Amino acid sequence: MHRKLVVGNWKMNGNLHQLGEIAAIAKAARKAAGVDVALCPPFTLIAPAVARSNGLAIGAQDVHAAEEGAHTGSVSAAMLKEAHARLVIVGHSERRAENHETDADVRAKADTALRHGLQAIVCVGESETDRAARDHVAVVTGQLKGSLPEDAHEGELVVAYEPIWAIGTGNVATPDDVAEMHAAIRAALVERFGERGGRIRILYGGSVKADNAAAIFAVEDVDGALVGGASLTAAQFVPIIQAAAG
Ligand code: 13P
């Protein structure tokens, strides 16, 4: 059993008016003992969110692999550090799809994040077609092979399993589906990093809500959740944090 980590991914949602939600989430997170909580708003909200975070870890949803230079529209790890971000999500399926990010791109981003002292959440997950073809485990372990950084100790690296068909659809994976995949991811992490691989946290993501969170957290090798829609308000996110606290 690891201490659970619950991360909110606001995606392209959130403006200054919603900082009050972040303050309310931070307040509840402080009270919930035994669980780590983080929130990843859009880049524009990182610095103002940190100012309201009361110690809640604030992170980004992407980072460029390069240190600096001619990369219009991108943000570097040093910039994130300067804004006091503590973590970054890399390889989210929406970025893999919309921005054509490959496993190699994701690995380069994870390496850069870790080099700068940012915790990296590496996302993997199969499509509905992969699952229908019963290729889901092979697809995800293949993504891990290509996307994981060269080396990482367990505090820095987190893996998030997000089946694409469960994201934003309300179709949460069954506990059996989650158990099968998290066991496969755990085995891949141990094969890759040895004993340390046993301590890297594996999050589940995809339609996690207050009413299904406890069942997901009870599954073996589920060390927390990456939450999209239900992280946008304290009213929906706080019960998930509390479910992780046990
Ligand atoms: P939802 O919780 O909205 O399904 O999103 C999951 C996700 O993609 C988090 O990164």
C-alpha cells in the first residue's frame, strides 16, 4: 500500500474567477491526512494558483523537452519551476492525439521534467479499438517501454493509466479491467527499475467521480487517481480526495 496521490487535471478549463475553487480544494486537502493532492490548471493559472494554494501542489499539463529556444507557444521546465510548479503531466492521450506526440517525445519531456526537479506523471492508455482487439495490455506496456524516462526514483515518477474510452465519457473501467492493467504496469515497472519499480505510484484516470472513487481506490496497485471533469469544483473533487484518504 502506497500513500495515495490524487491529481486534478483542469485541461483547457479555468480562469481567474475559479481561483476560489482552488483555495477550497487546498483547504480540504490540508485537512485530509494520509493523501497527497495536486492540481494542474492551465499554464496561465499556475502562478495565481500557487498564490492561493496554501501548500497544495500545483503543476502543469505539458512541458517542452528543450531547455529554451525557438519553440513558439511552448513552455520550458525552468519556466514551470520559476512559477513554482511542482509537477507536470506528460503524454496525456489528448496531447498524443491532437499534437501527435510520440512515445519518444513523451520520454524526452519526462527526462527534462525530472532533470529540473519536477515530478513527472507519464500517461498511457489504450483506445477502444485496442481493447476490442484484446491488444490493450500489449499497447500500454509498449507505450511504457517507449515513454518512461531512462532512470527515475519513485518520488519523482508517477504513471497514470487512462484508457481513452473512459476519458470524459462516464464509462469508468471496471475494477477487473483496472486490476488487470495496473498489475501489468507494475510488472513492467519492476522489470524496468527493479525494486524501485514496486514503489512508483500508478494512478487510474477516466471518469473518476465521487461515487466510483472508493471502488477504484480499493483495487490492488491503484495508488491514486488523475481526475478531469470532477476536479473542476471543490464540491466534486473533495469527496474523491476524502475517498483516497480512506
Ligand atoms: P475525466 O475525469 O474527465 O474522464 O478525465 C480524465 C483525464 O483525462 C484526466 O487526465
